[in-house]
Amino acid sequence: NPSLRALAERAGVRIGTAVDMAALADDRTYRRTTAREFNSVTAENVMKWESVEPQRGVYDWKPADDLVRYAHAHGQVVRGHTLVWHSQLPGWLTTGVADGSIDATELRGILRNHITTEVKRYKGRIQQWDVVNEVFEEDGSLRNSIWLQQLGPSYIADAFRWAHAADPKAKLFLNDYNVEGVNAKSTAYYELVKELKAVGVPVQGFGIQGHLAIQYGFPGQVAENLARFEALGMQTAFTEVDVRMILPVDEEKSATQASYFRRLLDACLGARSCKSFTVWGYTDKYSWVPGVFEGQGAATPMDEEYGRKPAYGELREGL
Ligand code: XIL
């Protein structure tokens, strides 16, 4: 009964999961299963800015260090998530910008320092960094974040240049949701990558989160989307796959979910550029979905007791 990890190793791909550090500390089954089933890990929260610098100049690296150490001990690579995002920012930063005590010039320095400090700390130990996360709206316009408002669109190129200077070997990714298929948002990324590459910005990967919901159907033109990024010389990765549903679970929903996991995995395995497929948690016991999407859940390949669902079986079949 080979693990997902064993099959992935034969296939030459990374199979990853987001890791909940509280669960890793408290739950022995979680620790064992994370090591057995995956050869890549992503911090679900502990590498985010609010977690690593909760007060200005006061850093808390402990849980992120713990994850990097766990990964090393178990022969896993680490995806770094995430350096520049509009969400989960520390209060001192959002407050400072809102009340005008941090102006644009200072903010740019703060961002540069944040990226440099975090990337250098894990230099050589992070395979891929999600440098910018969720920078576009659904219609393909740039998201109206504090970064865009204060620094203008050049913050994106700057972030990649700063990250590259801090760890030249790490593969640097853009990352977003609702960009599985060809649509206005993924096309905005495609155009951005072309522009960045044209002026020599170090960007190497396009991360597709892959947060699907069965009630919305499966996205169209996933293979075509991967192919067009590949044609630009980009790596691709599925970085946060889960497939939620409106509860309660039934057999049909569970089968649809399984097929959605499989179809994303097949798209990855069918693209030379895609060597990494990460789920956003693998057990419903710790999934973020019920807390955020009311009435929805059961989004991962294992139930709350680590029982394998049809989705787990499809991932295994696909690998
Ligand atoms: C989520 C985590 O899973 C939650 O625990 C947290 O409360 C909020 O963030 N896109 C991302 C991830 O890039 O960082 C988000 O993770 C899920 C959506």
C-alpha cells in the first residue's frame, strides 16, 4: 500500500501539504501522516508577516523554524508562503499606514527589509517562494491593496528583485486563486509575467492555488493555461488544492470531489512545467474551510479521523 509520497517519488514530482503547526505539535497521527504521505510542506500560517513580525522589529521565528527543521528531518522540501500579501499583515503595519505615521517611502523600506530578512533566514532551505500572493482582482485589474495604493504597481517587480538578491537559488512564484483555467485573472498574470520577463525581473513560477468548490463546477482550459505559462519559460505548481462542498457530504459529492482532485493532478502531471502539487491540508480535522465558508467543508482527501476518502484514492491512482 504505497503512500502518495512513495508514488510521487517514483514519478519525479513533489506532493505537498499545508501544515498546521499547532496540530504538528499536538497530534502524533498528524505528525506521522505528514511525514509518510508528503515530500513537500508549506506553512499554512507561520511564515506570514503577522506571524513572523507581530510587533515592529520583534520577530517570532520559532514555529517557522520548527517547520523547516521538521521538513529537513523528514527529507521534505519547503514552499515558502508568503512574502507580500494584502491579508494577515501585522496590526502595527496596517495601522501605521492608515494613520499616516508610515509614509510611502518608509513603507517601501519596511517591505524590502521584511523580504530580505525572511528570505535570508531560510536561504538554501526553501525551494519555492510565493513572493506575491493574490495581486489581481477577478476582472484582471491589480488588487487595490496597501501595496498598490502606497507604492504603485512597481512593488511587484521590486519584491521579486529583493527576494532574488536574498536567495538567488530559490524559485520565485506568483500565486493566486481562481487562476486554474484561462480567464481574465489568469490572463492578467500571463501578461504580467511577459512584462516582468521583458525587463529582466527574476520570476520563475506561477502558483495556482486550486481552491475549488464542487457547486461551481470544474474550471475550463486548465491544460491550456499551464501550457501558456510553460511557453514563457515558467515553472507551474498547484499550491493550495482543496475541493469544498456544501455540507452534508453524500456519495455523489464525494465522487465529484475526487474527480476534481484527480483532474487537477492530471493537469499537473501532463505539463512538463509542473513538478509540485500541494493540498491545503489533507485531513478535514484541521481544514480552514468550515471556518471561512459557512455551511461548507469536507474539502480535503481524508476525513476528521484520517480515513481515506475517494479523493485520496484518486490522487493515488493518478500518481
Ligand atoms: C488561510 C489559512 O488556511 C487559514 O488558517 C488562515 O486563517 C487564513 O489563511 N489563500 C492563501 C492562504 O494564500 O494563505 C490562505 O490560508 C487560504 C487562501
